[in-house]
Amino acid sequence: MEPIDNEPISPLLQNMEAVEADDLLDEANQKAQAEAVHARISDAKELKEGLELEMPKLALLSFPRQVLALKKLRVLNVRANNLAMIPTELCETLRELEFLNIASNRLSYLPENISSLTRLRTLLMQRNEICELPEGIGRLPLLTELRLDHNRLKHLPETMGKLTSVKVLTVSGNFLQEVPASMAGMKALESLDLSENPDIEFDDVPEDLARLHEMYQLLHSKSARRKVITRALTLRPKVRKAVQEDVFANEPPQSAAEDSS
């Protein structure tokens, strides 16, 4: 008879051991995550006077409640986590925020009371799953930079036109069909990216906004610059020829005496 130690382990027992190992691993990961969050919040309190909190890439599923205690917080970076929502309490409590980076998460919407963050100057929301922006987005009077690239936006609210301090707006890689006419009121706008929105008819975009988009493409897109250079090189000989023809056409005819001299 074979010794018991050499008897094959049943599939059921193997599965149980695998589940136990996964549970232990999850528990270890949760503990490590909690320790990392605690360390970051402690640093924010002790080293940065409660003004700045950096928590990117911690696999967070929700905002830690401890964050709400940092009522003087001005900079919050939770980029590249697994956040699915922003709690309304955050907007009500962290009213001193000036910089909020929530890019590369799983957000599908923003709370309407995002408008409570009246001191916000930079809002980065790229690479989420946002389908719609709340009307309150237009009630951020100090906002100067808004990045919404690579979400699922089909339209922008009319209140966007009230963002009169925004200088940089990027909305590339969405599903926009049009640009609200109210956005012509964004008088401070200096940089606008509407690329990779295949349904936008640029003929319908307000002229000033279309020009800003074209300028952005020239500054940031090699292919756009290449097209402009190619077009310029193509047009140059045509322009030169047209100018020469125009000059010669306007010259007075020479007299016979001038021809013989």
C-alpha cells in the first residue's frame, strides 16, 4: 500500500487551497494598499501642511474617507486608479482644491455639485468613461485648464460657454457631434483640441474655435504640420507664377523706340 504522503491530491482540495491562497493574497494586497494610503495621507499632513496629496496608481476602488479630513487640500492627484465615482462629500468638503487629477480611472459621470469647487483651476479627466458632463461644470469661475480626452462624450453642456477663464480645453477621442454655440463665449481660450471626434462637422464650428483647433493641431500633430508644409510647397510655384502674370499684365506696353534701343 502506498504511503498516505504519496496519494494524489483531489481536484477539490486543490481548488480549496487555490482559493485560500487567493484570499491570503487579496488580504495582503488590501493591507499593503491601506498602508500606502495611510503613508500618503500622513505625508500630506506632516510634510505638505495638508495642502497636497499624491495617490496615483494605488488600485483604489473608492476615495478613502480620511481624505475628507484634509479640508485645506489644494492639490489632489488620484490618477490611474479604479475609481468609479467621485463622492458628493468630496466636492462639499474640499472647497480649497485648485488642482484635481482624476485621469485614467473608471468614472462614468461627475456629481452636479462639482460646481462647489469654486477655487479649482486645473481639472484633468482624460481616459475615463464619462458619457455626460453636469451643467455645474460651467460654474467653475477660476478654471483655466480642462482636459476631457478619451471619454465617451456625445455632447457638451451649453454652460461650457460660462467658463470664461479657461485657456486650455482638450476633448479629443470622444464622440462629439457638435460644439455648443455658447462656447464662443470662452474668450480666454488659447488652446483647443477637438480631434478624433469623427462626427463633428467643422464647417458648423464657430470660426474662432475652429481656428484655435487648427492651431493646436499644427503645434501638436506631426501629420497636420506635414500637410501644411506639403500644401505650402505645392502652392508656392503656383503663387509665384500668378504674381508674375499679374505683374506683367499690369506693365504698360513698350514703344517701338524702346524695343529698338
